[in-house]
Amino acid sequence: MQDLGISVLFQGRNFVRLIEGLLITLRISFISVGISIFLGVLLGMLMSIKNPVIKAITRVYLEAVRIMPQLVLLFLVYFGVTKAFKVHLSGEVSAIIVFSIWGTAEMGDLVRGALASIPKHQYESGMAVGLTKLQIYLYIIIPQTIRHLIPLAINLITRMIKTTSLIALIGVVEVVKVGQQIIEAARLTEPSAALWIYGTIFLLYFLVCYPISLLSAKLEKIWQN
Amino acid sequence: MRKSGKMVTVTAAILAAGVLALTGCQANANAGGDTAATKTESESKGTARSVQQIKDSGTIKIGVFSDKKPFGYVDENGAYQGYDVYFAERIGKDLGVEVEYVPVEAASRVEYLVTAKVDIILANFTVTKERAEQVDFALPYMKVALGVVSPDGALITEADQLNGKTLIVSKGTTAETYFTENQPEVKLLKFDQYSEAFNALLDGRGDALSTDNTEVLAWAIENNGFTVGIESLGSLDTIAPAVQKGNTELKDWLDNEIKTLGEEEFFHKNYEATLAPVYGEAADPENLVVEAGVVE
């Protein structure tokens, strides 16, 4: 009882298990983030098109995904797909699908917003100096859009990483779940373990998310010139 | 302007096609990345597996808790342990298959069976009427009742001693209903959360606290100066393995297994190995263990 709770962290394979959990968290979030950015950019461009049908469809998709809590989406995909189509998806695959669906919707809306924020005269000036449509996008619109997009996208990425802690509920043992297992296994012998384990998890999340914000700050600086 | 409008539509069409193709690719890629899992799982297709299918596949999937010590938890080496797991290991041994543990949460236990993502749930699953409509329970292997914990200085060993005294309970628990209905003379002090309720007892805001006996027993070990004076009170709830509704074959196999294990007092051995270290000498195994599925 006199021991510091931190000793729990180094009992057996506990620390390695936390790191393994973190790797699962990272694998799922980065695959989903990759898919979301790619599809989200396409979706954002689609959403900018002034066609009522496309607008209605994308709008419904965005709102539906936004309104539904991610947990409901996870249960829908993990259990619902099995019930409806008799297809078994593993917890990890379900998680990647759900986070991609969610991330694509959010990213799409960010891209749409960024595109809409480019004033019309930017397009018109491009045309006036005789640039082709492709050139206008390549040299004028896209660079400005990306600059608008970076801080918002970083926000979305870190949010996605943090939300992956929900996937424990569909049986994927990620870093937070490993932490809870360690705390619970040590509950009677080391009651103060909770503080140390959650402290470690906090540090791990920070170590993952901080470099991402550093990178974004750097990119913003480079592109300012 | 008209020309550019046309161009936009064309681009949109191409993009739409692209998105469709990509989502298709994505699904394929996902399936590819997880072939091993999908392959074994696709055989079952949402319907529960028969005993023979389980034997043929060489593994049985059992849903257990991964953070409920001492029933189902993961030790510091990453291995599953606990009362439920001890039984699960034996099931695997007697079926001659490997056990694949699936960590489940309390709220999703039924869903895992309905969708056949596991063959058996062994996660401290209390038998209730509502649940029995969705899953099939085998014979019980454990029982829980209410327990009452109080300070050593004023230990309460009989329910009658509580009359006129203040009893701490958590809202919505069986303890609250039991005392309201059966012993209205007891003054109840109610809290929303377990932790608040236990803290109130520590602060001396009540004479005793009542909740599931497994909870109070474990808590009393952690907190010196408190003892569980009443270990078993009120209606008995049983805990049993559950299988998918209609999977009679596996249920019958489990029933037989539990009866056979009763002959060698298996669950008492299980108690000694997994629960005794947590509940200590003070607890009586007869208040928790059910042997051969017979509840007195």
C-alpha cells in the first residue's frame, strides 16, 4: 500500500500493453484520417456545385452523420450490418468505416466552406489574365483553400484521434481500454494507480497530437509567404 | 458562362463516379486487410454455431469482461483471468478447442449473442426475464444477493437491526427496491453513484450501506474498519452462461457440463482460485457459488 501507484505501470507487460493499445488507436485513426481527407476533399468540391440534387444528397448525408452520435454509428455498423446483411465485420474494420464516414462528412463541409470563402474576383482575375480553368484552380484557388483548411483540418484530425476511445465499446482494446484494464486489475492492491495510468494516457495522447499541431503551425508559416 | 456550367456538371459526374469507385476500393481494401478474421467469421453468418462447428473450427469465442475484477479481467501480462475465465478455460478444455476471448461491455452483451459474434457470453450475466427473451441462459454457476456493510464498531449482522437506522443505497439498485418494499422502517439515504454512496459511509452519514454482496465484499477488503455483517439478503439473482436464442444444442451441452462439473465441486475450486484471494476469509463461498446448477 505504501508503494507509489506508478509501480503499476511497470508491472509485467503493462507499459508495453499501453503502447500496443496506442498503436491500435493510431492505426485506426490514421487510416480513417487518410480516407477522410481524400474523400472529404472530393465531397467538398461536390458540395460546391450549384446543383439542387447534389446539394440535397450531400446535405442529407452531412446532417445525418453529424446528428448521430459516433457511438450509435459504431453500433449500427458493428452489429447492424451483421443483422441486416449477415456479414461479419471485425471491430477494427467497423471502426475505420465509421470514422471514415464521419470524417469525410466533416472534412467535406470544411472544404466546402474553404472553397466558398474564396472571393469571386479571384476566379475572374485569373480568367482576365488568360489562365485556363485548370491553371486557376492549380495556382490560385487550391493554394488559398489549403491555407484556410489547415487549422480546421488539424482540429478535426485530433478530434478523430480522441474519439477513437469509443471503439472499446465494440470490443477493440485501444489505449484507454488497456488503461482501464490495468487500473481495474490493480484496484485492490494499488488504489492510486488510476491517477498514474490516466496521467500516462494523457501524456501519450499529447505526444501524438502535439506534433500534428506543430506541423500545422509550420505549414501555415511556410505558406504565408 | 454556359460552357463553364457544362464543365462543372461533367466534373461532378466524374467525381461522383470516382467517389463510388473509391468507396468500393475502400471496402475491398478493408476486407483484404482482415482476411483471416472475415474468413472464419463469414462461416457463421449471424447464426450461432453448433457444437460440431465449434469443434471443427478449433476455437470457441467466449465474451468476457476485461475490466471487472475478480470475474473477468486482464492481468499485468495481458492474460485473461477471473471466475468467469476459469470456467471458460474449462469449457475450452472439455470441448477440445482453444478459447478466443472477446472483451465485452455490460450494455452490449446481448447484441454479441444476437449477431453471433461470440458463441457464449460468460460475463457475470445476471439472469432476468427481459434478457431471457433475447438470449438463452444455461444453468447458473453463481448467485448474487444483497450484502450489508457497516463499521466494525457498530456492526450490523441482522436485517432487523437496521430498523430506525439510516441505510445508504444507490438509486435504481435492487437494494433500494428491496428495503422500500420489505423494510419501510429503515431510513434510506440515496445516492446516484456508487462512489458517492461508499464515500458517505466512510464519512459516517449512515449506519450501513447495502448493494450487491459481491460489491460490498470487495469494498470491505479495501477499507479497514468495515465488515460485511450480512452477506446474503433479499431475493437471489443467479448468474449463468448465455447462448444465442434457439441454440439449444450448445445450451444443452453447457447444462450437461455444469452438472458434470458439480460432481467434482469445480466451482468451489474456481472460488478458491479466483474469488477467495479477493474476498478473503470473511466471505462464505456458499453465498456465491452455485454447484451443478442447483440453487437452494
